[in-house]
Amino acid sequence: MPDRFIQAYAVLTDYISQHPQIEIGDSVVSIPEEVRAGFYRVFNAAREAFVEEKIPILLDRAGLLRENYARAEEGLAGLLSWEETPTVSPVQRFLRNPRESMARELFDSMFNLLKGRESLESFEQKGRGKIAAAWTALFRGGYERWAVLSLVRLLAPGVLLRVNVRPLNPGERGKSAAQTPSVETPAPERSAALLFSQPYNATLAVPDLIVQSAAVHRFVGIRSEFRQGLYNATNPSREREWGRITTDLLISLESGLTLVYAGDDPESVSLVADATKFCRPDLVLCCVDARSVGKNEVMEKVAAADSRLNPVKGCYVVASESWPDTRETDENGVASRIHVLQAGYDEFKLSPIVDAVMRDAGPT
């Protein structure tokens, strides 16, 4: 329906004019409790109408991602569920309701429009820009979660485990490196309730989940959204290689990477990092939206991550669709370390990752 947003915005302004107790001006916003629910109902409807009318392509793509993510979740029904942290992550909100998630980006701009600080034309221009800026990270994060769930399915999980690390209490924050306490990494425990986003202030960096895989006959730990632990671990696995956490390593890990660890027992894959040391991964996955970023840019980023993180069996780029040029580069031996899987939403195209985890290859 053309002019859907204009019509929804007219409903909003009519509601305000019919309720004179609402004050929205250049220096004041007052929405009394008795009309607040009604106001935000039409306020939110106007924002969502903007998303539906002005960026339907992004909304359709988000809907397709949501459908495939839900299908992957259903494929693991009865085996796992996701436990929410106190603050719902933006990516999880996006997967639940893409339209509402994208409309949230218009909150301040919509009030500026009501205050007369914006024209309809400038609101549309800035609104498109804000949604586009948020879209890249939200879609990439959602696609990464689809890939992780699909990989778990391919691993034929028999048992799922989690490592229960606690977040810091307010009084424990802000300690210097010299005062950093030491703690023991908790033993992995069987659990059907898992975290896809670990707390920001966790004592240790641990996998999101550990899979006892019937497909590879190993335990596989998977961690996305890396954040450094805040305590030192007293019992790092002697079966793993550990390196010092440095600024350049942390910069590499900010790039939306998924770390994969494999071992013969769950304790060997139970710790990713603490305050000072980082465990060398077996594999690094980089999930990307091929419409938002070019292949050369992705390969450059992953090559840098491969050089810094040095995963035992290399890196896998998982792309949401095909790039025009599907050939792998041979420059400096990159082809032997970085593999591109243009998977779309076909989980079986992730099978090379399972094969790599299965291979009994020692550190290189």
C-alpha cells in the first residue's frame, strides 16, 4: 500500500491532538501514564509502517533468515533451548521480530519529527541510513547463529554441555591486572539450556556450548561473540596451546568470528580464554552477508585473523549467497588455509567443517 507510513504517521499525530495532556516539544516530552499505552501503540505502528514501505527488500531478507533460523531451532527441539541473559541481545531480538527490531532504530528520529526538528524528507533519509547501519551487524549475527545451529545438527549431538561461569558482582569490577583473582574453570555439565551470548562481565571466556558429537566422536566447543575473561584460570588444559592476550589479538576477535575447538574430553575444550591467555582454536568461522560485503574485503579480513589466531586447521568463510567470483586465491598459500563455503541456507554445505573437525591433524 503506497503512503502506508504517511497514513500511520497521521494516525499518530491525530492521537496526540486528541489527547492534549500529551506534550511533545523542542524541550519537553510528557506522556502521562493513562495515555502512554495508546500513544506507543500508534507510535510503534508508524515506525513499523516505515520499515514495511521504505525498505521492503531488507525486511524480506530478514524474514527469510528468521524462517531458516526457526527451522534450525526446530531441528534441535527437545535437545536444547536458549537461556536469555538479563539483557536480550540485539541479534536475538532481530531473529524474533525483524520488523520491530529494525523499527527500534527510528525511536529518536520519530520524536525529532514530532518535535519539528526533522521534515518528513529528512526523517526518511536519516531513517533509511540508521536502519542500513544497524542491518549489517544484525543480519550477520543472525546468519552466524543459523550456521552454528546447523553445524550442531550436522555434528549429530548426543549430549550438550555448558560451562557455568558467573558474572562479576558490581563490587568486583575495575580491578587492576595485579589484583586479578584466579579461579578454577568449572567442569562442563550436561544441560539443555544454553547461552548464545555470554555475559559481558564473565569471570572466564568459555564456549557457548560443548557438543558430544556422534559424527566425529569428539567433544566440540563453539564460541561466538568473543569477550575476554576477567579472572585468571588456574587449570587450563595441558592438551591445548595457549598464547598471550594482546591488543592486536583482541582486535582480530572483534570481527565477528566463531571459534571452534575439538578434543577427546570436554575439559580440554572448556576454556577459551581468561584475563591473560587465549586458547589456540582448531577452526575459525567467519559468517558473512555476501550482499553487504565483497569477497576481497572478507578474504583480507580472514587472512589477517588466520595469521594472528593461527587456527590448527584453518578458517572457513560461510557466505549467505554466492559472490560473482567463486575462485579461491592462491596468494601466499591462502587457499590452503581459508575455504569459502557459499552455503546460503543449505546446512549440508557446512559439511566440510565437520570433516575438518573429524580429521586427526596435529598442530601446525
